[in-house]
Amino acid sequence: MYPTEYMQFLVHFHGDQDFFECHEILEDFWKKVDSRNKESIWVGFILIAVSCYHHRRENFMGAEKTIQKSRKLLEKKKEAIRELGLDDTRIILLLKNQEDCIKNKQVFFPYHLPISDPQLERKCAQLAHSMGMKWKKSEPIPLEIVHRHVMRDRSIVIKEREQALEKKKRQW
């Protein structure tokens, strides 16, 4: 079947539209299975989520940069896209359309990745429902999801950075 993390990515992308969470889940997975490979298909999907996050927050420069990188990377991964249950032709077209929307500074409108495997779609829809999400919903998104990176608890990240700095100081 498909990696659990990939299905979780799809669930959040099409369920609660928590693009920050999509990015986090797939980035952790990528680091485990294909770390340092910036041409990995996982990076292409991570960049889609990052672009959506930026676009929704009207950071058009960040959204454009990441959607372009994603499209260029995924154009070279058509077979891998198909193996992951998505329609490769439609996803590239979708990304080109999103790129145009971003360049024209249009308001973000949620979109769905073209899932071509009915079993994958069914399984992800079931997972979304089991997590209390509506699959492919069109309801307003809570502000804590829209502005997730600003509103999240960063105390762990800050503590880890302080510890890393302390360790560097001791090495000098």
C-alpha cells in the first residue's frame, strides 16, 4: 500500500487543510527515508503544502517560489506520482494553474490533489472521518490553522536551540 505518513499528509491536505501539519508530517518522513535528497518526490509534496500555507496567508512571494520548485521537481517524477496513486498529468496542470493564481495575487482557494486510486481515496476519507474531519470540505478554516507557525508553542524549539548553542560554546 502507501506509506502511512503520505496518507496522513493527504488526510490533512483534503481534511482540515492544515498545510503546516502536512509539511511537518511529510518532512519528518522524508528525513527518515530519503534525507538530504532535495530531488525526492517527498520534497515536491512538502513544497505544495508550504505554497498553500503561504498563499492562504497572502505571502505571494513565498507561495510562488515554493509552487515553482514543486512543479519543476514533480515534472521529473511522473512515474513516481502515478505509483503514489495520483494523476501525474492533472497534478502538473493543477500546479501550473496555482502558479498563475499566485502570480496574479488571487485569493487562495483550497484545491484537491487528483487522487487516481479509488482505494487510496476511500482509505484517506475513512481516516479523515475517524479523526473528526470532513473529507474535501469547503468550510472556513480556523485562524489557529491559518496562522499555525505564528501561534504554535515554540518553547521546545527555543530550548533545543539554546542547548545547541551551549554545546558549541563548550567546544570552543
